[in-house]
Amino acid sequence: MASFSTPVVAIGETFRGRERREQVEKLNERIGCSHMNPTTQTRQEISLSTAQGEVGAFIRRFMRSKAAVVGFVIVLLLVVVATFAPLLAPADPIEQHFIQQLLPPSWEHPLGTDEFGRDILSRIIYGARIALFVGVLADGIGLICGVLLGLCAGYYGGLTDSLIMRLIDILLAFPYLLLAMLVVAILGPGLTNAMIAIGIVYIPSYARLVRGSVLSVKETDYVAAAQAAGAGDFRILFRHVLINALAPIIVQATLTIGWAIVETAGLGFLGLGAQPPTAEWGAMLSGGRDYMLEAPWIATFPGLAIVLTVIGFNLMGDGLRDVLDPKLKER
């Protein structure tokens, strides 16, 4: 009798197991997840909750720094002003009114007018577009080229590292503004050429930064495991090495935008950047230097716009550094 009881119990448990699986499948179909098994769903839920927790922790750490929040607000206002410039500007930034030359600040012209009767406030608002456009694109040129050179130099080493770093040393031998002027002298004056020149100027800083990060990351166990698994260089560089070196790159990119805006204004002041009648802050400073005693507002307000913008990006970059730096997280 005992010999028949065991198979009967086993068959009963098998049927109960099938019923449970059918119930689970029906439940998955109801919630639209029939193609997933419970293990996959659990892993995805854990990954999603982990990502949300990391984002929340990042925001909380960033909000603790009052200076970083102030910088973020300044940058956000600059982006809003540049985006909605046609709606915010009270007048055409290029249209000239010679009967309104050198008017002081008033209700009609809150920041006064320049030597051609153009509204200073409108020109500053439209100048924010050029400042952000050139700052971001010039920073992007330096970022892309510098990151690629730094990755190759740090990962491959040897002759490749020596050749790339000697080129970087040559570029670093020139002062930033002088190197930008040299490039513009070769390419010709203009906003596009100034943007390219500033991008070239910041390649060395990114290359050295990325190379140092790669030298420390490539010795880690997960990179060695990827190499042992047969992963190619391209996959290792961009899937394992670059991802783990992003924190200092993000901080450097944020700070460099402010510096690029200053360099753009410097080239515009020297007449090598944006050409008249473009509303660019550096060109406005250059036009107002001849009227510093008679109409100081022509150069004062564009200068304040440059200072405020650079302060905003620097404060935000310092806040990101404090949040992303693992050494500072522990404090």
C-alpha cells in the first residue's frame, strides 16, 4: 500500500504545481507582462528602484550646496532668456535709431542705448543666445577631440601616448587667448572660426584629464575581466573605461562653458569674433570703450552679463564636483 502512496502524492503535487504556474501566467497576462518571467520582472524592478534612488540622492546632495543652487538658477535663467529672446526683448537688437543715440537708462530703454541708438537690453538678451551657442559648441569640440585623444593615449600607452602627449604639450605652451588668436588669424575672423579656435584651445585640458582617469581605470578588475572575455578595444573603451571616468569630465565641461564664453567675448572685443552688427557681448564691450566717460552703460551692462554668466557656470560646476567626487561624498 505504501508503494502506491508515494506516486499518488507526487502526481498530486505535480498537478498543484501546474495550477500555480497557470495562475501566475494568467496574472502576468492581466498586467501585460506575459513575456517576462518573475525573475526578470524582479531584476528590472530592482534596477529601476536603484536608479531612482541614485538620482534622488544626487539631487539631495546637490541641493545641500546653496552656491550650486544659485549657479543652477543663474544658468537656468540664462537659458530661458536665450530661448525666449524674441518675446523678452523690448526692441530689435540691430535696428538703428540715430535720434536716440547714447540715451541713459529710462523706462523706455531700461539699460540705455548705444552710439547707434540700439537698445542695450535687447542686445544683451540676444547676446545670451550667442554666448550659450558658442560656449556649448566650442566646449563640445574640445570635449570630443580631447576625450578621444585622452582615451587613446591612456589606454594604448607606449608610442601612441608619447606622440599624443607631446602634441598636447605644444598646445599648452601657448596662452589660451594667444592660441585662439593664432587659429583665428589662420582661419579668418568670424563667429564660426572663433568657436573652432576656442574648441581647439580646450582640447589639451580634456585630453590630460581623460588620460589620467583612464590610467587609473584600466588597471581595475572589471577591465581585466572584459579583456579576458574577448571584448574588443572599442567596447572596453566606451563601455567600461569611459563610463567610469565620466564624473570629472562632466565637471570640466560645466566649468569650461563659462571660460569659453569669456574667450569668445575676448575675441569679439579684439574684433576677431562676431562681426557688426551682431549682438555679441564682447563686441558690445569693444564698441563701448570709446564712450566710457560719456555713456558708461554701453560697456558696463554687457560686462556684468559676462561676469554673471561665468559665475553661474562656475558655481554649478563646483557643486557638481562636490556631488560626483567620491572623496567628497564621504564627508
